[in-house]
Amino acid sequence: MMNLKNKEIYDYIIPRSELRISVNKNYVVFFDLRPPQEEEDFSWTFNEFIDFMEAFKDFISKHRPTD
């Protein structure tokens, strides 16, 4: 489990995409890497992001595609 402290930032680039997500203990910001820019495309509070991820996980578990 990762614990973010103070002003630490965790950057994650989604594989095979143009999306970068930067996370700190207060906010999650999203960047479209085409073209590179300094200002985020949108941001959520950390708790809003976690709520979304939990809701998305629930949605996927109920609507998982079948082969």
C-alpha cells in the first residue's frame, strides 16, 4: 500500500494511451499528453477519485463482458 505524504506526487501514465494521472494526498489531476501541457484537463479531490474508482469497480463487476 502506498502512503502519500506532504507534497509527494505519484505520476502514472496509462499504457497505450495519451493519459497521465498525477496523485497527491489531496487531489488527482488528469492530463491529456497530446499536446504536452502544464495545466491539467480536469481534477478531482482524492476522495472523489476514490469514490469514482469504487463505483467503477462495482459497475465493471456487474457488467463484465462475457466471451
